[in-house]
Amino acid sequence: MESYLDENFSGVQPKNSPVEVLQRWRNLCSVVKNPKRRFRFTANLSKRGEAAAMRRTNQEKLRVAVLVSKAALQFIQGVPVSDYVVPEEVKAAGFQICADELGSIVEGHDVKKLKIHGGVDGIAQKLSTSTTNGLPADNKLLNHRQEIYGINKFTETQARGFLVFVWEALHDMTLIILAVCALVSLIVGIAMEGWPAGAHDGLGIVASILLVVFVTATSDYRQSLQFRDLDKEKKKISIQVTRNGYRQKMSIYDLLPGDIVHLSIGDQVPADGLFVSGFCVSIDESSLTGESEPVMISAENPFLLSGTKVQDGSCKMMITTVGMKTQWGKLMATLSEGGDDETPLQVKLNGVATFIGKIGLVFAVVTFAVLVQGLFSRKLGEGTHWSWSGDDALEMLEFFAIAVTIVVVAVPEGLPLAVTLSLAFAMKKMMNDKALVRHLAACETMGSATCICSDKTGTLTTNHMTVVKSCICMNVKDVDRQSDASSFCSEIPDSTVKLLLQSIFNNSGGEVVINKEGKLEILGSPTDAALLEFGLFLGGDFQGERQAPKLIKVEPFNSTKKRMGVVLELPGGGLRAHTKGASEIILAACDKVIDSNGEVVPLDEASIDHLKATINQFASEALRTLCLAYMELENGFSPNDPIPLSGYTCIGIVGIKDPVRPGVKESVAICRSAGITVRMVTGDNINTAKAIARECGILTDEGIAIEGPDFREKSEEELVKLIPKIQVMARSSPLDKHTLVKHLRTTFGEVVAVTGDGTNDAPALHEADIGLAMGIAGTEVAKESADVIILDDNFSTIVTVAKWGRSVYINIQKFVQFQLTVNVVALIVNFSSACLTGKTTPSCFFHFKVTSLFCQINFFFFFSLHFFYSLFFSNTSGNAPLTAVQLLWVNMIMDTLGALALATEPPTDELMKRVPVGRGGNFISNVMWRNILGQSLYQFLVIWYLQVEGKAIFQLNGPDSDLILNTIIFNSFVFCQVLLKVLFVNFVSSTYVINEW
């Protein structure tokens, strides 16, 4: 079977599988019992094709729009005359422009229309908003605005009700055939034996079909509710907005035209809008148009489209068009119908179901042929082969119903759905453990992870940063928040303090604002927030420092440059550049330093050694170090020029404390015992990284720490020897992380999980088997590239995800063993009985774990149900012991209730004491085959012995002997399964998955 699965069903990847591969396995499973149910949780390839076509159309429309707008700029002279008429309902609501006109301006990049309406300021006035204070917070006005311009949500597929799932369950081909058989049985039976005696078998089949349908529909409906809840969590995206004069976080779905939104690197543009102000804004429009080349946004090209990503820079934008009035809204409505890719395990189990189904079909045909041949032989012996009665027709119909029901039982239709059920259950539970799974495949893949490449900041540490040490004017001092700022500044010249505050407050991606309670609030990244807090501690005035100089240019921080820079026009004239970033990089760009007297002096060798020693001292204390520097631009500066990279004067170095998260060391130890290697990949100083790694238990005596630049210089041969030993990579670039992940996956066959929070982490997250984005510090670009979002940014949560992944994998293995065992027993017993005795043997499968509360309820409820079933639905005719009703009962317990019991078991700590399955492990292991065949043989021998010797053993005589024997066999089989299940759970399940013959 493994070779069959590898040959036909192994091409599907955990993510980004080609459409051809997804289509191929569908073609192999084209004939199934119930396509609506089997393919419910697979991708809709036709809808994806529609989305791709829409992207191509958008690309062409935007290309034309840009060309037209460029041409229009050459011919516009003065202010064109407008022929636009404001609709009456828009006027009545207090606005001067409608949604359609706004959409045509932004989506069409229509510079002419924008100029007609007075540019961005004119549009703001017509929308009754302020580019400074945003929308007023009057609920009545906001409701009016929503009525006129709509809401920022796209149309979603309507949730399906319970009856839809009932209807889909009724589409099972074999159940339809059995329903027809039941109808014919009712008609013939009532005609021959009258009511109610002749209706017994027919009504029994109908009742069993309805029971199977409703149990199946209930299970599927509850599963769909879980997925719906998870979809809602995935769509919770917040963004910084200025409304009513206050900066605040707001859901993107609450945005309205006129809102002022603050965008920075990694953000997704939440709606169509216009650029208000900002610097170096580069937009990636590939998600909307498929075009990979970034677009520069400025006052000359102010059009921002919903769904695009901020690749670089930061800006303010004004929302103009929302929801389904944007191209992104229409595209998302189509994409939402496309669904997620099916997981490799789902595909593989579809292959198992197809393989077993073919065997079951052959057995069913042969069983029917043998039973019919037995009937003909009997009638031939009696000399009645030319005369056929209604009883003979009913018997033939019963044979056919048994053959069809053997197909129902033999085809393990529940296998692929059990995967989905287990994944849905795990996803729901992981939400409670602060992990949001974006792609189903991540659950099962994480269980096979052999390596985790983790960030340091915010994942291993708390991400609550404070400046605790500084080296200003060459003097190293502790920053004590309890003491007065004047004592700290007493040894620093006033001119240096002013320069330091100017650098901190202007060269920052953060802000100090007044919140609704009238208190100061610091916004921005943890690093920026730590520096701003330090500036406030020194007595600085954020707004005063920001408003004094004029900002000429900003180059925002990113993980490639590892620095940020600004150019200021000073109030008294002159230009000054400030820069900050990784200490070694900024220090290397300096040729001067401010000494203890506040004078600028050349940076000699002694000073460099002192500053480097300070950096290493701070780093060895696990502090993050930043260097601040400035330079006077005496030769002038053009905003189109890059900010200089050298010639700076060092102001000072700060050491920022970011404590290790509680429980990280224990989690790393758990990973090591589970056979998972943890590596730290960070952009920080190597000494800082090594200190934190040792504290976390990541860096051991056998491992090595390396810097990104050194890693880049290694040859392929050197990397093959080096990578297995790497435990810490410091000063790494996004390309270094991507290279490391790629080698681990391809060269060493590792299953790699990678954490990331920045825009530049997206390639590594995409390359990894499992991408883990940070929910708090992570950008929207990183989250979109990830498979799992760690909502609390905690490394311990990653370990929990790994535990759940292993649980999913093992639960599915348990269910596969459970289902294949009953398939083998049902096929062998029924076929051998039909061939050798002309009868089939009653069987039932009752295979629940009785150790959990949920499964105890299942056990007692269905045991009671089975008892009453055996009393009322045993075969009374004595002609064919295994009826269609009995087989349907077996199928319901096997497909639906077995999946509920086995596929939803929670993980245990024991799971993290095993080695991972890895990339090349067989899903159905040798031990599983041993258990399947061993249990099947044992059950077959017990049932066969009872079938042959049962009457003698129990001394059964008389007309009811067959009925009593069938009931004994039926219940014996149930108890056989219960006993085996209890033994399996308590003694076997902890070892069967990883041990091999």
C-alpha cells in the first residue's frame, strides 16, 4: 500500500502545491461514495482560477491607468472644469462626493479628477474630515457615513445550516442504492406477508440509513462551526488610526472613508485611499496585480490600493473607498470560495480509502455472486429452479443489499474526514493556547518538526525594553529610574543633552501622544519606545523637539540596513543628519566623538577601543546595544539623495534590557528531549545573542555561534560541515535566515519551523515547512506568509503547537489502525462465510477509548444503544445472519463515532519524550500493520469458531437457535473490540507509532 500511496498520492506539499498535483489526486479519486462530503474540505480549483484571472485583469487595468495618468499630467493646464454632480442623498448626508467618484479616482489613478476635486485636501474637505485630527467621533455622523459609503467588509460565503449537511449526507451513492432496496423490500414484503410483518426488514434499513445520515450530518455541522470560529479569528486585524484627534488602534473592518490611517513597514493597506504625508513609501502590489516590482508612493503618485503591502517607509493615508467597492474586496470574495489547500495527510488517506474501496468492491461482487450461486444450487437441488416466489425475490434483494452494504463498510470514507475532524479540534484547542493556525497542514507538519529557528527579541525575551545603561560623552553610567534625571545629566554638558534629545525624538519610528484619558502614551516598536521613554526621563519634550526642526528626509529602519536615519533643517539654519542602529555598524560610520567636555574630537584608536569594550560589556550582560550619531551637512542636501553612510560623530551608546521570558529555558529543554533542535537567529550583537542563548539553554558546549557576514562567506562544502553545529546566528540578514532554512530542509532533510515578525522575514517563513509569525510584534506581511500565528509571541507556545501537531498525527494513526482492522475483519469474515457456508457473519465494531470523560459518555451511550439494537434488529429469518441493517450500524460506529472518539484526544506530556517522525517516516508503520493483522486474525478466529461451533458450545436447539447464535456472535464481537481497545490504549498506544519491526 505504501508504494501505491507514494506513487499516486505523495506529490502534495504542506503548502504551495502546484494546481496540477492537486488535480491529479482528485482524478484518481473520481469515483467515491459521496463526493460532496469527501471533497468538502479541499481547495476549489475553479474559484482559484477565477481569482488568478481577476488578478491579471487588475494588472492590466492598473497598467493602463498609470499610463493614462502620466499622459494626463502633460496636458493638464490650470484647474480643469468639473462636470461632476453630487447626488442628492450624498448632499443630504453632509458630503460633497460619492463613493463611485472616489473609487474611480483611486482605482483609476485619475490625476485629472483628483485635481478637479482640489487634490487630497479638497477630497478631505468634501468627505468632512481633517487630515490632522481624522473623523469626529460622533456616532450619528459615523452611521450616516456608513450608510452612504458602505462598510469595510467583503461578501463572504453564507454559512450552511444543519439541513444542508443532512442533504449532503444523503448524496452517498451506496445509501441511495440501499434506500431503493429498502423501498422494493417494503413493497414486496407487504405484498407477500402483509403489514407489519412484511415491513420489518425494509423499515430496519430505512431507520439505519436515517440514523447514519443524521449522525454524520451532526458531526460535519459541528466541525463547520469550529472552522467558522477560526476564520473569524484569522480576520482580526488592527491598525493605527487618528480619529477625533486621538491616535488609537482600531479594527480594519471599522474603517470608514475619511479616516486617517498610519502605515509603516509590513502593514497591509486596509482600504483604498490617498497618501497624505510620509517618507520613502514603497508599496508591493503583487497580491492585487501579480506585479512584483514595488511602486513608490508620494504626493505626485498618491494612490494606495486595498490589500497591497508597505514594503518600506511610513506614511499617513486617508481612506476613500471601502469593502466591496474596492478591487481587493471583490478579489477576496472570490478567494474565500477557493478554500485552503488539502493537507498531505488528507490526500494520503484519500488514497488509502480509494485502495481499500477497490478491494471492498471486488469482495462485495464476489460475495453477492457466491450467495446467488448458493440460492440457485439450493433451488436446483429442490427441483424448484423454474419457479420463483416472492420470498425468493426478497432473498435475492437481501443478498444485493448485503453486497452494497459491504461496500459501505469496506470503503473507509471516514479516513480523510477524520483528519479534518482532528485538525479542526486541534486548531480550536490551540486557539485557547494562544496559537492561531492559518493553514490546516501546519497542524500535522508541526508534529514532524525536527528543528526550530527562533528569533530572540519578543520570542525568547519579553519584548518589554528599557534603557538601563548608557555611554554618553565616553562616560558609562547606569540609568536608575528611581533617581532624579538632573543627577544623571549633571555630568553631561547641556549641549550634548540637547543633541541627544533631538536625536532620540526626531530619529524615531515611534511617537508620544496624549490618549483619551489625557495621559502620555508611547507608540512604536519596543526599541523605539525604550529610547523615547529614556528621552522623557531626561526631561525632553517630544512635541517641542519634533516641531522645532523641519523634517527633510526619513530612511526607516529595516533588518537589512540595521540602521535608521533622518535629515533635519534646523531652526537657525543648516542641515543635520541623525542616525541610529546596530552599534558596530554605526560606530564604523563615525570618525568623531563627543568627549566628556561636550567637544567634538577625532575618534582615535583609544576611543574606538573604549567604545568597543563598552559595547561588548553591555552585550555580555545580555543588553541590546544601540549607537546614536549625527553629522552636519555643510554642503547641503537634496531629498532625492540618500542619507550619508559615513562621516558621523558618535553621541553615545545605550544598553537596552529585554528580559528572557519565564519558562523559555524549560521549553527549550522539552524540545531537546523531544528530538527538536532549537537555533537562535537574530540581528543582535553576537555577545548579546550568546548571553541570551546560554540563559535559555540553547547554546551548549558542543554548539557554535556565528555572525551573518561570516556565514555568508562560507562555501557550500564548509556550510555542510558547519550548519549542524550552528546554535546561534547573530547579526543575520533575512537572506542569511533564508539560506540556513533552505540548507536545513534540502541538504539535511530537516522539517523546519521558523519564527518571524518583520517584513523581511517573509521569504524564510515561506521557505520553511512551518512559518510561525508573532501576533503582537509581527507585521501583517509576516502573518500572511506564516502558517501559524503565535498570539502571545511566546516560545513556550511554539512548544505547545509542536505537542498538538504530534497529537494530531498519532490520533490519526490510531483511527487508521482502528478502521483498517474492522475493514479487514469485515471483508475476510463475510467473504469466507459466504463462500464456505453460503452465509455472512454478523459483526459490529465498538472501538472507543474509555479513559477520557468524552469517550466514557460515548462508550456507555452507544453500548446501551447497541444492546437495544441487538434485541430489536437481530435477523429473525435465520436465512442470512448479517443483514444490511447490522452492517450500516457497524459503518456508523466505525466512520463517525470512532472518529469522534479517537481523532479528538488531547495531547499528553509523553508525546514530547519521543523522537520526531521527520520527513521520511511511513505513516502506516510496520508496527501498525502488525497490530492490524494480529487483531484481525484474532477477531476472525473468535468469530469463525463461534460461527462453526457456537451451537454445540452453547447447546442451542430449536427454531430460534440461529437467532440466538447470531446475537451471541454480534455481542461477542463488540466485547472483543472493547477489550482490545482498552489493552491497546493502556499498553500499546505509547509505543506502536515509533517502534519498528
